[in-house]
Amino acid sequence: MNRSWWRTTRVIAGRELRTRGRSRAFAVTTAILLIAVAAAVVIPALLAGKSKPSRVGVVGANPASMTTIVTEAGKVTGTKVTVMPEPDSASAEAALRDGSLDIVLVDGSEVLIKQVPVGGSSSGGSLPNAIASIAGLTKALPPGSLAGGPQLALPVRGLIPPGASLTRRLTGLFTSIVLWILISTYGQVIANGVAEEKQNRIVEVILATVRPIQLLTGKVLGMGLLSLMQAAGVVLVFLGLGSAVGSSVVHGAAGGIVVAGAVFMVLGYAFYCTAYAAAGSMVSRQSEIAATVVPVGIPLIVAYALSYTVLYANNANAFYRFLGFLPPTSPIAMPVLYAAGDVPLWQVIVSAALLAAGTLVMARIAALVYSRSILRTGARLRLRQVLRG
């Protein structure tokens, strides 16, 4: 393609940026997104400040000394604790499994928790690790000796195999929400814009000087830049405000999930917005746009609705794993699977490659539909009718 082609396309993209970026709809959606992100960051931090004390069970012949150990560990980590003596290890494990206890200290042996975090038992300065360190130090030092001897922490054992941490899952949920909102919102905006220009016959004037593929490309690029600006604002608010208030949603959030979400957002936007533009070109009146674009967004809705069953489950089902590799659903499904720890990185890369290939196919189909439909007026066109045209 020559420079003139791209110069004209760039002018169209700039027009979309100016027209849509100054609109009230853009300002309102941006404000809603930023407020929603701020609430998602601040509310967990406020609730964390009102959280109940951690319930720590102690098993052993000297509950008084173990109570002292647990209390000191709570002071070190800044955690409120409630000590609950248990008659034996079996009853303590049962209470740990049913949620009656959060941690169990078995005198001189080990520290029990329900599930080891993703980073392992040694990650961070958590309450279980602090209890294990203080209890191990107390055990290693002979009575009356000074501190400074060997610091042998007790082992921390989880009753349930390690899984993805809550912060990682919350980051995945946040990413899926942003992806769904941005792709759906801008797809609808593009479809409405195409239908509006066609209904007002403005497109006939524009196409007197540019080719249909240039107009389609310019619209997708212009709206894509606006969506990236909104996404950047959302991420800045998420990270900045989360760090300021010390939100648990941000603290420990996996950067890889955010990167994967960004890749799938760009590819998903390109896949869907070309399809939305083609759908908008098939109608002659804006009143018909809703019925035309609903089928386009159904795969996104399905993937988003099912994401909640995956993010908080131990293992994703085979159907959702399949959705993670299918181009229409992978923009939502794969980041969710990655956040839940259900797929390795290489599968994320394979899914992204399949989505990129699917985007190229969708772009060719959308360009064909758009070029054949944009100047045709009258009754709403059917996809089969256009493709046979």
C-alpha cells in the first residue's frame, strides 16, 4: 500500500478521534469505568480494615506458651488473632477444613493452613509464616538463653493442594470485566456510527474520495485509539489508587495477567470491531442496529458469564478450556483461565496466535461485507445475501 492510502486512512482515523472523543457518550463511559475501578480498589481495602480476627487453633500440652507465640506473631504481622485451644490434631484439622479455624499450631511440630498460597509457604510475611518462625525459634533456644541461636522455622503444611491466590483471581476478574466492557462498548459505537452515516447519506460523499476499506480501517483505528486511552486510564487508577490505599486487590497482583489481558484486548478489539462495523453497514436505519449486532456479541457474553464459575473453582471445565482457544471467545476466556492458574503460558501464546489468525480472517470477511453493503439502501440485508452478492 502506498503512502497516499495510509495518509487518507489516517485522516479518517483522526476524524473518528475528534468526533467520538468529544462526545458526551465517551465522557460518560470513561467516568463510569474510572468510578467502577476506584470502587473495586477502595471497597476491599475498607472491608479489610473491618475484617474479623484470624482464628488460630493450638494443639499441645502447653497452650499458654503457644498463645504467647501466636499473639507475638499477630503483633509482628499487624493481624488481630483469636486463640482457640483444640483437644487433638484430628479435631483441629476438621475445624480448619470447615472454616472454623484459619490456622493451627501443633506444638513443636508444624503449622497447618487450609491451602498453601501460590508462592509457597515461604512467600511474604504472612501470619502462618510468622507463627512458624517464632515457634521454631522458641523451640531451638534452650530455656534462659539469649536470642541469636539457630532460627529453624516449623514447616507450614496446607491441607488442600496449592491454587491461584485470591489477588491473582481478582486481577483476572478485573481484567475480564474491562475487556468485556471496552470491546462491547466500542463495537456498539462503531456499528451505530456506520449506520448513522449510511442513514444520513454522509457515507456517499466520503466514498467519493476514499475506498470502503480505507473508511473501515480508519474507523477501527480511530476508535481503537480511544479505547486504548480509556484502558490506560483504568490501569493507572487501578495501580495508583490501589497502592495508595494498600488494597489487597492490587498488592500481589500478577503482572503477567495484566500483560495477557492487554494482548487479548488489542486482538479482541480488532476481531470484534471489524465485525461490528460490517454489521452496521448492513442496515439502512439506526433503529435496526440492535437486532443486527446482538448475534455478534453473543460469544463475548457467554465467555464473560461463565468466567465467574472458573475464577472461583479449583479447576476449569473442559468446555471453558475449549472456549479459551476459540477466537470469538478467547479474548475473555483465556485471560480468565490464566488468572485462575488453569493453563500454562505456552497455551496462552497458542491461543493468542489463533486469535491473531482469526482476526485476519474476520477482517477479510468484514471488509467484503462492508464494501458490498455500505452503499446499498432499503431493507436490512442478510449476511448470506451479502456474501453471495
